[in-house]
Amino acid sequence: MVSVRSSGSYLKGRDLISWRRVADKAFAGNTNYIPSSMYIREGEEREFFFMEDGDKPVGRACVTIDNVWIERKKENIGFIDDFILVSGYEDDAKMLIDPCLSSIKDKGLDGVYLRNNGFPALLFEGYEQLPPAQLPYNPPSYIDLFTNYGFEKKAEWSNMRVKLPPLNREDIEAGEKRLEDANIKITLLNLKDKKAVKEYSDLLNRVFITHFGFNPREFISSYDTTKKRALARFSARLSKLRIYVGYEDKKMILYFSFFSDMNQYYKSLRDNGKNPFGLGSLLRLIFRGPKGVDRTRIGSLGIDEDFRGVGLISDILGYGLGLMVKDGYKEFDTGIVSDENMPVFKIIEKISRDWGVKEITYMKYYTLAYMFS
């Protein structure tokens, strides 16, 4: 008999094992699935739910109240995180969704977003591809499962995966020269410089929240303590994060960052019979870095409101793609981009045509919302 129970606000012991076991069963034989992180971020409250068939865990979901999101986005909503069902139990999904919604409604919130791997959306196209690091990965059938329940599509997002061709020196230097002609000075962000990191974080926050409705909460306030700055530098080193910022008359006006695709790294370890999350793999990553990774992901890309519409995004993209090639990458993911921001895709498509790119793969996502009446 199928039933649902709450495991409270923390996972430990057998529940922690069961949480992982649900994913192992649901994605059995799927070499593209990479487990997401279980850490709780500052300002979050959680409640974990299991769906069980007798004593077998066959489904899981986590209710999350993200107080940072509520404060900064001014949206009084909660999240259902990392919803997974073992194949064959889709008809019982309502049993798992109902208590999640009740938990959020009882806390006085106005509605719910679905979140996967920390991002407020679900994948609906591109399931056969290895997902980009830190982006949603779920069976596309979950879209119908939730819309049939009553969730509505609130936003659409896309990721573009581009295979880079060999470039000559002139191609790489062209974007840099255009930026110099516009009196834009590009420099690598010094993560030890608290003032510069704060300026970058504030610009990133303004651009994303104002224009595209997504809160980049992972970087918000990452500069405000010595511990957080040290952790940010350590994380950047592990993933080979590069953050470039542009100044016009000493004012930071644009940014561009990219980092190694850690999912490709973890998959390569697993394909070679190693535990990608074991101690040995962690030590190898710390001391050697993500070796063998030839795909990168754009982490952030944006420009100050006062400097939009003059072609700088095209220039920084061209310059940034050249930096990726210089670092030895052969492919890149754009990262998730709102359909409200489709001009970025058009620019990348144009640059790709100019550079002779022959292979582009698209992945698409929906933000799904359920509002309480």
C-alpha cells in the first residue's frame, strides 16, 4: 500500500539512505544523471517527504521556504525541491504533491514554484543530454504530471550547447579590440578584493532581478565575511571559475564568467569505475583540479542598464568565447537564459555562424507555479 510521510527538517540515518535510493531507482541505467547537492543554504527552512510502497521508498520531495528569496524578490512563495518518482508510480503523484502544498499553504505563503537542482524550473527538452552543471534534470513527463495537477507555466528558459571550432588569433583578438575602442577596460575579478567583489555582486543582483526574474542568491552577500570570501575563492579554484568584469571610467558596467562543467568531470570518474563523490575523488579534485574537462559553462553575463543597446553584449560575448578557446575548451553551455532575453541567443547564433560552428544543441525548461486561491 502506497503512503506518504514527513521526515521533518533534516535527513539522517536511514532516511538519508532512502533519499538517495529513490534517485538511484528512478534513474537506474541513466548515465547522464548526476546527483544534486543536499546542502541547506542560509535562510532556508525545509521539510522532507517520502512516498513509500510498504517499506520501499518510491518517491521523494522537499518543501523549502527560502527567506532570502522572499525578502529580495518580494514574492511570498515556497518551493517544492528535487521531486522524484520511481517509474511506475506516476499515477500516485498526487499523494506526494498534496502534503507538500499543504505544508507551504499552512505557513501563510501565497503559492509554490517547482525547483530542481536549485533552479526554479523543470527540464522539458534535452533529457538525452548530459545536463549542464547546476541546472535541472528530470524526466520531461513531470511537466504534464504537474500541469495536469493544476500548476501553470510561468516562464520558459533555454540552454544552448555549442561545439567550438578552432579559432585563429585574429578571431580571438577582434572582440578585445572592439572593447578597447569603446574605452572599456576588461580585467579578471580579484576574489580577494572585497570592494570589487561587492561591486560585482551588486551589479549581478540588479541585472538579474530587474530584468529576468531570477535571484542569483548564491553570490548575494558572499563578500560580507572573511569565511564566505575564503569559501568563494576555494569553490572558484575547484571549478576553474573565471570572472571578467568591464570598467568604463572606473565604474563596473559589465561582467562575464565561465567555469568547468563539473558534471562532465563527475561522469568521467563514474565511467572509469570511481565514486565521483568519494574522498579520493575529492582530494584529486582539490590537488589536480577537474582534469579532462573540455566543456565550460557561462556562469554570468550582463551589462548595466545605462549601457544597454550599444552592442557591448555582442563584443563581450565574442571576447569571452575567445577566452574559452584559449583555456582549451571545445564546447560551452550558455547556462540557463530566460526567453525574455532571447537577443543573447541571437548574438551567440550570429557569432557561431561567423566562426563556422556546425553543432548546436538546445535544452529547454519551464517554471511551473501553483497559486493558492
